[in-house]
Amino acid sequence: MATMDAETAEFVKSGFLGAVPFARTLGVQFLEIDYGRAVMRLPDSADHHNHVGGPHAGAMFTLGESASGAIIIGTFGDRLDRSVPLAVKADIRYHKLAMGDLTAEARLSRSRAEILAELDAGGRPEFDVDVELRTDDGTVTGSMSVTWTLKPSKADDPENG
């Protein structure tokens, strides 16, 4: 897959932060965005802390889910006029106590071509985005999997037609 050009990357970043006010509220930042991959950061803030002084589990979840959603916008943005991306389920595991700034690195588990072939054939593809949560020193503090679907828009959905 080709590398995302700077103009597309900026479009994805601004579109994501414009469409997801909760991520903006938490101060989630983009570090990298490419087709099938996103790296985002949650700066440390006392407003996001839990009872032991680290990022609250809900803030960690939001960071990971946001990185997975950024992949969807970046990888399938040209198909969002024909489909609606929806998170179907998510699973998160907390491995170690997280302290300080957090980074989430998300990767698409199937190829864009495979997913789009299923959508173009009239299906409603489901696919996972795997996310690793880590601190600045590289310690993996959590892992997450978010299952997404591309639901055909009403005009393209065989069940509506």
C-alpha cells in the first residue's frame, strides 16, 4: 500500500478531531498517520488520572479506540460516501500500571483491498484493528482490539433495495 501524502494526512487529522469532540476534549494528538496504521498520544494530565495517579482506564480506552478510528478514516475515507464505519466491539487488557504520557499504535488486521472487495460485493465487512498502548519508555501497558464494520449506506445496501 502506498504511503499517505502530507495533504491527505492533514485532512484525516483535522477531519477526525472535527468529528470526534471527545478525543479533542481529552487532548488526543496525532503522531503518525498512514494507510492501515496510526500512532496517537494522550498527554499526561491530572484531570485524566485514576486513584493511583496514572491515566484512567477510560482515558486509555479512548486513546486506543481513537487510534483505531483514525485508521478507518485514513484508510477508507474515499468510501465513506458509500458506507458508515461503526465500531462493533472492543476488548482491552491492561498489562502494567501506566504513568505519564501514553502512546497508542494501531494497525489494521486485514488489507484494504480485501475489506473493500467484500464491501463492493454487497457485504458488510468486519475487521479488527489491533492497538498497543505504551509509555514513553516503551513499556507496553495495554493491548486492545477494536472490531469495525463498514455498513453500506442505504442507497448501496442490498437489504434496502
